[in-house]
Amino acid sequence: MSRTYRALAALLSYPTEPLQAEASEIAAVLDAEALLSPAGREALSGLLDDLARGDLYEMQERYVGLFDRGRSVSLHLFEHVHGESRDRGQAMADLITLYQEHGLEMSPGELPDFLPLFLEFTSLLPPAEARELLAEPAPILRALADRLASRDAGYAAVMRAVAELAMAPAAGASAVPDEDPDDLAALDAAWEEAAVRFGPGEAMDGCGTDRLRTRLRAATRDAAAAA
């Protein structure tokens, strides 16, 4: 089990008082396991300092403004893979089954493709398998890191760290076009699109990591080709 994956999952989660209290422990875990490069760990110090000593309400407002104002930096992986397509529902169902097979329980109302939850899941896997699975959405992780770099240095550092563990390529790919975070009218229009359908999609025999990898590989190839 890798505690680094869990630490990064925590840093990408909504700020709370318990999370603030764990800031020093998160830093210690990252240093102790040393899965990230020294530069990657150093880049996280700003967000860790903010988390430990910053105003909680300001951090919560910052988090919501960053991740909930548009789709281009959404922390839901399948947003960047399937968008609003029917395939997203089947991919969600596959991922829920995979979590259940490994004993990971989801909170009520939580979506399985939420990146912090996905990182929690990878932390339960053997190191080689965790890296292999995390590498599948690597182009998406790189796209998120690049987009966050122009919006928020602290969270960009976390996403760069995740991309580092995924051995992400230099160029990212996402099915969601980048947005101007200050163009509120465009952001509102993006959220007015049709709701995601979570019914069954195309038939595909079997379930598990192989099926999930097949979907992620195909989707990231399509996104890269369209970029």
C-alpha cells in the first residue's frame, strides 16, 4: 500500500478541519516514502503551508471556485474521457464494480471517477499494478496539470505530482476544451449541456482493470487525435 497516493488524494479533496490537522502528517508521508522527486515534493510545500496555516473558509472558496466553475479542470476523470456520452455510464459501473472487488467502499453520492477516490483505490494495489493503472489516464493528468498551472500554483503542483507518478507524457489530452476561468457566461453555458446518463452503454464482456484500461486507452487516443 502506498501512502503517497493517499496523501495526494487528500490534497486534491475539499479542505476541511480534519484535513488541515493532517497537513504535517501528509508532508511527512511524502518525505518518508520519497516516491516523488525532491523537486516535486518541494513544489507541494506552498499548498501544505496554506493548508496548515491558512483560513479554512478562504481555502474552501478557492477550491470551489477552481474546480466547480467549469469542466476543463474537473477532477472527474471520465468527464475528460467520455464527456456526456452514453459510454460514461458504463465506465462508471465498471469502476464501481472494480472498487467493490477490492473492498473499497464509496461514500453516498460519490462518483467513482473522482480523482481523489481513484487515487485512494490505487493506494490499495501493489506498487507495480498501481503505477500501471494510474498510467492509463496519464494524458488527462498532464492536461489537468497544464491547465491548473495558469489558475492555481498550489493545486497545479499536486496535479504535477500525480502526473509524475503516472509517468505522464509531455503533451496532455482531454475531451473537454480548455476554458477561460474568467468567462462566466461561457462557464454557465458549459454547465447547461445535457446531463450525463448513467445507463448501460455498449456491450463488452467481462469487467475489471483490463476493461477499464481498454476504455481509458481508447478515449485518451481519441482526445489526443482531436487536439
